[in-house]
Amino acid sequence: MPDLPALSLAAENPCAQSVARGICRLFARNDIWCLSEMPLRNGRRADLMGVDPKGRIVIVEIKVSRADLMGDGKWPDYLDFCDRFYWGIPPAIDSALLDALDFRPDCCGVIVADGYDAEIIRPAPSHPLAPARRKVEVERLARASLRRQIVAGDPHCAPWGQGL
């Protein structure tokens, strides 16, 4: 069975790539397909953004160290772009940190992952997007995914469609 292609994360951090790989494998088994580094309309970039079989949007914010987790104040900006939000962490991070009220356990799930697999240790509650917002975001995700596929096969197309 061929291995999944390397996932590009901004920091090119091997631990972040391993966590992303494990999460993508978990999601793929559950028919949730993700794109890494998905730009959002508010200028943020989701580490992983995917869509499930019912068209619901999932975002995962990956944190690979305690300092990385504790220093992140931008994550609430992702909540307006997904039906479910997860923290993705490696086994080395104590998941109990994410039980603190600052990390809003009422609306955020937790996935622990390595380069081989992942486990949801706290399911993300669903906070449904408005249908019009979901349609826009699913279309943006589809277009970004298709663009990446074409550019991977023909790099000469890279200058076009970057505003996705």
C-alpha cells in the first residue's frame, strides 16, 4: 500500500507533519477528506480543513509543543469557518491542558496523533454553519484542492487562481 504524500505545513515541522498524517488517516477511514494549509477568508490558515460525507466542515489546529499550544491566541478565528473544530496534538502533549476553559472544551474536540494513526479523545461538538456560509466554504475548499492537484501536475499553472 503506498504511503500518503508528505503534508506541507508552514513550519515544515516533522512532528506537525506526523500529527497531520495520522489525523488524515483517521479521517480518511471515516470518509472525511482534508486539505492542509487551507487559507481562510479572514487571512488565517487552517492546518487541516476537511469535509465529511454530509458536507460538514472540520478544521484541525495542530500544536506540537506545550509552548506552541499555550501561546496560540488566534485559534478562535477559525470557529466561524467550520461546523466542528479539533485540536490535533502528539502523544507527548498532555491532553488535559485542553480541558482548561481558555481552550473552550464546550466547542473543541481533541485528537491525539502520530505519523501512523490518530484517536479522537474528545469528540468535537457540532456548531452548524449557516447553509450559505457552508456552501461558500465547501466551494472554496474544493477549488483550492483542485487547484493544488492541477499545479502539482503542471507547475506552469501556479501563478493563476492564488486568491482562493
